[in-house]
Amino acid sequence: MAADSPGIAFLLSQLGAHAATQFGARVEELGLTPPLVGVLRMISVRPGLSQQQLAGELGLLPSKVVAFVDDLERRGLVTRTRGTRDRRVQHLALTAEGTELLGEALEVAARHEDAFCLALTPEERAQLQALLEHLARSHELTPGAHGHRRMR
Amino acid sequence: MAADSPGIAFLLSQLGAHAATQFGARVEELGLTPPLVGVLRMISVRPGLSQQQLAGELGLLPSKVVAFVDDLERRGLVTRTRGTRDRRVQHLALTAEGTELLGEALEVAARHEDAFCLALTPEERAQLQALLEHLARSHELTPGAHGHRRMR
DNA sequence: TATTGTTATACTCTATAACTATA
DNA sequence: TATAGTTATAGAGTATAACAATA
């Protein structure tokens, strides 16, 4: 049974794709993409981290990190600083503009969240949030990263 | 607020991506991909439909449908039949093997569903299903198609 | 010799548009 | 002229591996 009516797994992947697409459209107005927002957020939370650490935390390829940071640096949103102890590493930090833009992106995210859940009552919303967190924990999904994890 | 703790939209896109990836890995053993399962299912539900209709229902590009059907036909899972009234259209149908394989894929989907929701009690599972259906309806997502919808 | 970041390349995926055969 | 299906091509995105600087 449970084969013809959608099922939770299918609904999740359908709703999740929809949520991601919609969020992407919303942050596009800031010149950002969902992964770039994740990068900014991670640098904000752990300023001074290296590109390797960033790649590890977010499950990104190092070469992809280079491209992202190139972009963000060119736009004056993040800075690269060579390590003094180990001159191979690049320490990342947000500029004032980067912090400002991340703030706007987080506001967009909050408005996106509200708009997406508009059909739910506050009680349903809290219920759904709890169930999803439960499910995410059971699959050992970390709150930070997503979508970028490579496999095989 | 609601910016630092994940939020429903983010959890959905994270869990949804995870569910889709896992399902993809599971049907890979049958030589299928999630979109191919969707194609088989649609042909099963509406046998004799044309490639254009299939593209319309699933939100696929016509050229993509050609590639999919080429693949499935070569493997003896579906048949193409020229229309008699209008000889431009190709009517699609499942072979016995196609029906058989779709059945196996749906079993895999059911087992995937159970495994994915293992951490939930039957009550939580029913609750979550209802909430997700509610949310999906509010976003006017059709039960059939997903992930393939093109935009802009 | 190993590691950080970088560059170059190859590979897949997708979308667009040209083409044919029918209408 | 318009449409169904097909083919060819170009573009984006992603992964792999070669490379330079430093350890």
C-alpha cells in the first residue's frame, strides 16, 4: 500500500524543491543564490575560518569554494587574509557590506518562511516544525549544510 | 526572528533533497531514476497518451521525453505506436516487462517511505502526512509531477 | 612528501533551436 | 502555416585531476 497516494517522502521532496526554488528567486534580487547565502552565514558564524574548513562544513568541493569566494571578494563582501603561521591558508571574514547583505538575506529568509507557511495556523506551524526537526535528527542532518553534500 | 534556528522552509528543502537522493539510490538498482519512475507511472495511469501529453503532464521538455522514451523502448519497457488518425503522434504504452518493473519500483518506493519515516510513530506519521498535504494544496502542487517544472 | 588553494579540463545535464514528416 | 516528434548544438553546472606555493 501507500503507493498511489503521494506519501511523505514524495511530498517532502516536492515541497522542498518548491521551497528552495522560491527562496532562490527571492534572494536573486540581492544578487545571491541559496549556496552563497550559506557561505556568508558560515563565515559570519565562524569568522577567520579557512577555505578548506568552509568546504568541509558545507560539503562543498574546494574548487567550488574558490569560485564562490572569488565572486564574493570581487564584490567586496568578504576578505581573504593569508595565515601568518601557515601562509598556505586563506582566512575568510565578512566586510561591513557583507554583514549588511547577509542581514538582508536573513530578512528575506524570514519573510520567505512566513509566506511559505501562510496556510498554516500557528499551532500547525509549530507542530510541523517539531515533526520535521524530529525527522531531520533521525537522519542525522546537520542544521548548517544541505544540498551540497557529495557522495560515492 | 526565526532566522537562526532552521525554519520549516529550510528543513523541507533539506529533508526533501535527502529523500530524493535516497530514493534515487534505491531505484538505481532497478536501472531507473526518479524521473523515469514518474514516466512509467504516468504511462501506466494513462496508457496510449502521446509524448506531448506526457511532457505536459510531467512538465518535461519534449526533447527530454524523446531521450527517456528512447531509453525505455530500447529496454523493452514501453512501446511507441504511430497514431492512425494523426500519424505524427506516438502513443505510449507499457509492455508486460514495463508493468512488472514499475511494480517493483513502487514496492521500492513503499519500502523507502517506511524506512524514511522509521523514527515517527504511526500517529506522528499521519499528522505529518496531513500537514504536508495541506501545505502542498496551498501551493497548488499537483500530486503527479515534480522537480521537472521549468520556469522563466 | 603532504597540504592549501588554484587552475584547467572533462563530463554531465539542460535548454534552445533547427529539421522532418505529417497535417 | 502549424504541430509532433526528432536531432544537433550550445550553455550551465559539476566533478576530476594537474599545478604552484608552502609546510
